[in-house]
Amino acid sequence: MAAITISVSTVKPLGDRVFVKVSPQEEKTSGGILLPDTAKEKPQIGEVAAVGPGKRNDDGSHAEPEVKVGDKVLYSKYAGTDIKLGGEDYVLLSEKDILAIVE
């Protein structure tokens, strides 16, 4: 089987999907205790890397997405599909799974 090499620039989400680069996990607690990999929680904050054209309306047009590339977002804990590209973690999720834009 041939290996496929893709980069973030070649990923184009479809419909209302959003491609998010996951922020790094916390290595230690606020008290200074180092966390082992098994104790770390899945991050819920990331930066939008790519956005689809938006959800299709009944008349065939696309609804404008509420997020744009570069936005820092908070998303649902168990939402989306985890993807690893070039050693970086990403998640592909539906726009409805994004809870807020973090400023």
C-alpha cells in the first residue's frame, strides 16, 4: 500500500465542517504536579486551520460560517474526528460542536 502525504493546506472541509489545530495539553497542574500521559484530559481549545463553505440552505446557497481561519475556539469534549498530520494534532468537527470563540 502506498503512503499518502498530505499537509494542512491540502485539507478542505466540506459543508459546515471546521478543521481545528488542537492546543497543547497541560503538562502540570496549577500546584506544580507533573501529569502522566494517562491522567491528561483531551484538550477542548484549538485554533481554526480551515473552514468549509457552510451549511447548505434549502435554496441551495451556503450559510456563512460563524468562525474563520485563525479564530481560537472552545469545542465539545468528545466532538469530531481526531487527525494527526506531521506530528501535530487536529480535530475535524461540525460547526455546531463549537461552543465559543475565545479571545
